[in-house]
Amino acid sequence: LPSSMVGHGQPLVKPQASNRFDFEGEIVVVIGKAGRHIALEAAMEHVAGYSILMDGSMRDWQQDSVTAGKNFDPSSAYGPCIVTADEIEDPHRMELVTLLNGVEMQRAHFADMVWGIPALVAYVSTMCQLRAGDAISTGTPSGVGNKRLPPVYLQTDDMLSVEVSGLGVLRNPVISETRGGRE
């Protein structure tokens, strides 16, 4: 939902209803040319650019509904900008690094992702008409908090950064939904 998203530098809100607020650093593919049933070979012609997403996930809610677990107000972040496709020589060489309070949690090259950009664009276009401005989040590499032993979840006063080579840094503080930003 649009209300689940904030921009660079704005606080992510740890909801009262969850103690398992997790992070997923992701690259976003921004669509520039509309299309439906886009052929794999033509998929890159529909890409306008790239950005960064921090996909906030309430793992306790997600076990019942992925939609519910990813749509709390304002629990995800997008930005800080959109870099046009012509500025990225080879998007599959982009590297994503997620830092929690300065500690590396995730690191991966886009080429290591299960699905490449053409496959993502073609796949999504089989379900719906893609329009200019649509954003496709690519999924996240290993290292999310829920899969760590012990698990690591976002807490009030944490600082989360998702860095992607060629795209910049998306940085957001975490506040609590209760008592004016403090638990």
C-alpha cells in the first residue's frame, strides 16, 4: 500500500502489533514503457531505471498473509532517487549491501539473484499491464533478520541503510508506534 512507504531519511515505524519487524534490502526495477505479455528478449526496452527498496516485513503477520505482513503504515522505504537505465552500464553488476547500525547484514550482486531483470519484467507482465512508473521489487538476498540465529529484528532507535552501487544509499531510522517514537 502507498501508506506503507516512506522516503529516504524518514522514519520507519515499528508497529505495536509486531515484535518481528524484519528488513529486506531490494533493488527496484522502474518501468518506463507500458506493456503486457512482454517477451523476454524485449523486456529491457520497458525499463526506465532503478531504485532501492527496504521491504519491511512483519514476520509474525506474514505467516498468515504476505500482504498483511508487508503493508503496515509506514514500514517500508523507497529511494533516494531513480537512476535512469542508461546510467547503469550493466545492472546485473550492481551490488546491494544492507547495514543495521553499521553492521553488514546482507551483501549480494544482482547477478546472484534467482531471477534476472528480463525474467522479472516478462513474468510480471503476464499477470498485469505494466505502466510507466510501475516498480517491481526484485526480492532480497540472504541475511534477513528472521533467518539469523538468533533472529535479529528492527528495534526503536536502529538505523537501517540499504546501499546499491550506482544507485546510492537509502537510510532510515526506526521509531516505535507507541509513546511518540519510544518503546
